[in-house]
Amino acid sequence: MSSTQYLVRDIMTPSVITIEPSTKLLDAALMLRASSIRHLPVVENGLLVGVLSDRDIQRCAPSRLIPVTEEGYNAVFAGTTVNRVMTRNPQTVSSATPLLGAIVMMQQSRFGCLPVVDDGKLVGIVTRNDLVDALQKILSGKSAVKDEGN
């Protein structure tokens, strides 16, 4: 397959861990850490309403330069919901979007991920890691399609 023929569906991660806007930031942070991921799509009533990234969580953390107890530090995360800090109405792509188009979108906007939405439903996510994995496979002479047993 030519590198210009790849579509988002070929390299996206189809099994997406999601959260709801009412999820506590502490729970979301623990979920990111436990899953070794950096982005959580936020879904409400089956619709994508936002994305929470590890950077969003870091921005909310109290500075360690000011005196704060560990309990106080953790209370910020336990008392804050995702909907207060998530990126709302994130830019998305469909699974049929040419991969090059998704790459251009991510580079121009400096996004770390793009949720993949087909017919209003979240069907996957494409991240910078997915792109690097695909590039490695292509440069190694392999197919970048995830389902081809690479």
C-alpha cells in the first residue's frame, strides 16, 4: 500500500477508554497513569463532548513551590470534575479521512490526538504515537495497517 493511500482507520486505536464530564480529575489522572495513555475522550449520552489530556491535568496541579499539604494537593483533584478543564468540542476526523490530512491537521493545530468519529459515534482515536508507529512500519517496508498482524 502506498503511504498516500492510508486512511485514519488503518492506524487508529479503535478501543478507546472514555470518561464522562462528571468524572473527578483524580479518577481521570489515575486512569491515564494506569493505562499508560495521554488522552481521554469525554463522552456524554453517547456523544463526544471533549478531550482531557495529561497536560490539562498538569495545568490544574497546585504548584509545589507554594506550601500545600499532600491532602490539600490531592483535594484539588478529588474536588474538580473533568468538565471544568477538558478541551470542549474537540476537532475530529472520520475513519475514512486520508492519513495525510489527519497528520496535517495535527501538526498545524499542534494536537496530540484526534478523536475518530463516524456517524456521530466515537469509533477510535489517532495519537502522535499511532503516527510514529505507522511511520516506523512504513520506513521498515511493512504495512502500517494495524489489523495486518504487524
